[in-house]
Amino acid sequence: MIAGTTVITLNKGRDAHLARLLEGLARGPHPEDCIVVEMGAEPAPLTELGFPIRRVVLDAPGLPLARARNAGRRAATTEHLIFLDVDCIPSADLVPRLSADLEEADGLICCEIRYLPAGAVADGWTESGLRAAGHPHPVRHFPESGRERSGNAGLFWSLAFGVRATTFDRLGGFDEGFDGYGAEDTDLAFRADALGVPVLFTAGGRAFHQHHLACDPPLQHFTDIVRNAERFHGRHGIWPMDGWLDAFAARGLIGPDWRTTLSVLRQPTTEEIAATRVPADRPF
């Protein structure tokens, strides 16, 4: 057991992904505590895996990611927090390595994510098999040893990161004004950077992102992205998710001059959303 460390994950109907995440935790030194925040869904029974698993039910519609992560932190009692998205399987050394990083460094500490194609995870999966099948993200580069500070807070990702509880509290946690999908994690990183809390990339640990239905651009989250982009711009003076906003403008969903005035022209149709689905053989 890694004393003093809690893993926090969020779930909304992805029970199969959650089961694999917990399997991964069970294969390495497990955390002192694991908190699963259920976002408005009736929790399915969990298999006993030899370490504590607590569930927090958040009765809220939609995908309140910022609110759910904050609820997980409030339930935690340890100084080291590891936030792990439900579609990520941790490597056996993720918990001890990130916990050791947090002992040595104060920051938002991100580990590498390897993206898995469809069908890569089945009963009897092995970590070596996931490593062979996983694809690294093309933009984020991780050191071969130790930690490196990112010069771009916008590269922070909330899929798998560690933070000290006292630092999380000093930052005020995630801003719950970001409702639904998009920009809540970038906002946290920008506020952290302004207070001298760095985004650090670590060579320690790895998470494997399980394939699931996704859209590029994510038209299914159109309303959330537009609303959250406006909130982020109002606070930081720059537009987040600009590639997605450009894609929305190209489809005539928002005005072409959105960088000056973001105006919604229409909602995406069901057919448009379906047309943006990422093929199963693409990892991201």
C-alpha cells in the first residue's frame, strides 16, 4: 500500500472502463484510498480487489467534471492526490511513482498517456501488451528520467495527474463555473502557473487510455465547449480549444469572426455529429 495517497476517478455509465482501471490499480502497490465519483448514475456493484474503494454519488445532470473532481478531493483525507480518468488503466508503478514525485516536487504532475486502439483491452490483458499497442500523444513529450517543467501550461491534461491536497486547495480546485466538457483543466493550469505552481511532466508511471466512441471535433459537446470557451477567454484573455472553435466555424455553427465575437449561428445536427465519429482504428 502507498500510504498518504488517494486515487480519484469519475464515472458516468462507463462501468467496464472503471473495472479495468481498478484492475490496473490492483496489479501494483495500491493507494491508501480510491474514490469513485459517480455522476448521476446508479452505481453498479464492484468486485473486491483488496484495497479500499469508496463511492461518492453526485446527483447532477450532464457531465459536471469540475464539480465531480472537487467532490472527490473533498472526500479524500490524504496529502497526495492522483486524478485518473475512468477510461485510463494505470501502469503497475503509476501510484508509487507519482506519489514519490509529489513528495519531492510541488506542482501539477502529469504522467504519459498511451492511447489504445479498439480491441486492445480484453480479459487477460497484460501491461506489456498495452505498451506495445499504445500510441503516444504527438504534442506532449516526456523525459526519460525525472521531471521536466512544461513551458506551456496549456499542455496540462487531467487524464492522469498528481497534486498535493494543500496545493489543490490553495488553487481553489477546479472552477465549477466551467460546467460540462471543456477548458476546466486548462483553466486550473493557467491559474496554477500564475501562482508559481508549475506543470511538470514525469517519466514515472504511465496510463493507457481505453478506446471509446469519440468525435473530432467533439460536436456532441458543442454547447459546453462554446460556453466554457467564453468563460476562459473572459478570465485569461485568450481562447482555449481554438482548433475546435475553428472547426465549428468552418461548419457554420459559429460566426467566422469568433475570435472577436463568439456568436452561435445554429446547433449541430444529429447527422453532423455522427459524421465526426473517430474510426475505431484511430487511437485519437
